[in-house]
Amino acid sequence: MAAIYKDRWQIELLFKALKQNLRIKTFVGTTPNALHIQIWTALIAMLILRYLQLRARFRWSLSNLVRSCA
């Protein structure tokens, strides 16, 4: 039971990061395919931003980097 809760908590942290960093408040589509596309797109965006954060000369926080790219 504890392992299931731990896995669930990791998923909650992922969605929290997506909402905070990419300003996603709700999902546009409701079908399973639409949700998959939106989640994968958000994950790819997070990866690109993380890569840019690591490559930047200045040590920007991820939230500042998102604001500067928007």
C-alpha cells in the first residue's frame, strides 16, 4: 500500500511541476489520446527548458527561464 501511495505522490509532483513551470491550468482535451499528447508535449517542453537551463551561462532558475522564453 505504501508503494502505491509513493508512486501516486510522484505523479502528483510531476503535475505540480507542469502546472507551475508551464502555466498549465487545465487540459484542453478530455480523450485519452488528447491527454497523452498534452502530457508528452509538456514533458518535451520541460526537457528543452531544462537543457537550456543547463547550457545557459547564467544560473537561471527554471521559472525565470520559462518567463524569458514566453
